[in-house]
Amino acid sequence: MKKIAFSKSIFPNFATGLNIFCGFVSIVYASQENFKVAALSIFVAAFFDLIDGLIARLLKTSSRLGVELDSLADVVSFGVAPSFLIYQAHLNSLGWLGLVISSSILIFGGFRLARFNVQLEDITTKIDFRGLPIPVSGITIASIVLFYHNGLNITKPLYDLIIPIIAVLSILMISNIRYNTIPKVKYLNLGGKVLLFSISFAALLAVVLTRGEAFFYLIVAHVLYGIVRHIYDYFFNQTKADDLNLNQKTSES
């Protein structure tokens, strides 16, 4: 009897499937106006989005199928889910205008993922991102709802900043601004390892002490750092900026 071949890719693909499931859960709970669970589901989806890549690299099973499946999962969990969440939690009072504004996370995120797929050449290489990764955009929206929604609406000062935040996130996703990937510890020297673990510990401590609220500000700091660095490179390191625009390749969404 012919044996059925077993592929190690089932493990990272299973994690990607859980990512999609969490995105679906978020949509269901947002439709029921349980915004806290809907937002938390996006965070869990981000966890599975992180580990599916780690599993694939650990098992050396990176494939074009995995890349496409991961992008489809990201559209659901970090495009559709946060767009629907912020619409239900805040922007539905604006009618069609709110519908258009909230959908920009999905639309621009879709363009960002499409650009990644057509430009990706070496699926085994992990290089810095070009444009804000869509998971960062999705969890930014989720963190706003999770920490600043009081059951009725978004509390101030973010109440008046939601539309500008959505606009900035949407533009950043299709921009050429560079965002760093998580560095591999084994390639860092001792000083780099100490710095990485120190920053990680400080960030974790801040999140714990503020009961999670600091997470939003850490994400904002990450987003702003990419913008500030891009401006600095443009004005003070033009040669490097030109090289990045011409030669930089994305690694993953």
C-alpha cells in the first residue's frame, strides 16, 4: 500500500490557520458589540502570525504556498477584522463616511500585501520591511479599542484622533519607509544581546505596570521611529536613502 507523504509544512500552516480563525472570531464578537474580546482576538492572531514564521524557519519549510496563505490570513485578521472593529466601535455613527474611513485599513493593507507578494524573490531571506507591516496597523487599532473604549465610545484624547490615526496607518502601509524586523539573537554580539533583552524587559515591565495600556504607546513609538529615521536619512544620509529605495526588498508582511 502506498504511504502518504508527511510534510512538515503542516505545522506552520496550522498556525496560520489559527491566525485566520482568530480574525473570524474578532469579526463575530465585534458584530455582537463585545469589543474587548474582538480586540483581544486580533492580538492572539498576531501571536500566531509571529510563530508560524518562526516554525517555518525552524523546520526549514518555507514555501510560496506558505507565503500566499500567510498573506490571506493577514488580510482577514489585520485588514477585515480591525476595519470592522473600529467601524462597529466608533465610526458607524458617521454612516457611509465612517464605512469608507474604516475600510481604508483593509484596502491599503491589501495593497501592501500585494506589493510584498509580487516583489518577494527569496522566501528564505529575512530583510527589513518596506512600509508599515499590516499586523502592526491591525494591533494598533485593536489596542485603541481594548484600552480606550469605555463600552460606549473611544475616550479622549484618542476620540478626536481616530480618523488621523487611521489615515496615517493607511499611508504608512504603502509607503517606502523602512521598519526593522526582529533581529536574530544568534547574530548579535554581546552588547547587542544585552541591549535587546534590556529593551524587551523594560517594555514588558511597562506593559505589566500599566495593565497593558503602555502597549499602545510602544506601538506608536515604533511607528514614529520609522518616520523619524526616514526623515533623517532623507536630509542627512541621502545616498543611503537612495540605495534603500532602489535596492531594498521586503521580507514578510
